[in-house]
Amino acid sequence: MTRRALLAAIAILSGCATSHHAWHGNPAMQPAIDVPTHFLVPGRGGKMEEPAPGQCRNPMIDPRDGTRITLQQSSEGRGLYRVPAGRYGVRPGELLVVECGTGRVIGVVKP
């Protein structure tokens, strides 16, 4: 009975690891270029704040020059953001993948 329980647990956990999101195991993910160490989020009184765990924020802001990136979709604490043309190595039809709780860039994908 223990062997069956173990096999069932492995099967369940394997299913949880599978996902169809653009950032999971996507061999087409490319590195981003010239990104900040992390993006910030708008706070109260117009001040920029560090991102916090929870929902992805919109917009996120490059603290170096104020460039705003716009959330298109999010899941599992990561967001796909549209960026201004020519920024961060993102080409037309691609989006920047950002870890929402830290503001760190993960890469560039074509969803």
C-alpha cells in the first residue's frame, strides 16, 4: 500500500509541475538587455516603492529613467509586461517576463 501511495504522490506532483505559461521551460525565452536590477511600483503620493509579494502591479517603473512597463497578464507571481518599442531587447510581438514580488526581470518571450 505504501508503494501505491508513493506512486500516486509522484504522479500528482508531476502534474503540478506541468504548466503552459510562456515562462515555464520555454526554450524560446531570451535574455533581456540593459534592464534595471529590479523595477519599482508607484506608491502613495507619487513616490516609487519596492514591489511586494502578492498581485502583479501595473505599471512597473524603471528607476533609472522612469520607463513604464504595462502588465498584459500574470500568473504564479510572474507577469508578462509590454514595454516601449526598442527597450530591453524586446522585439515586436514579445513581452518582458518579470517576477512581480521582486521586480526582477526573468527574460523575454513571444507568447
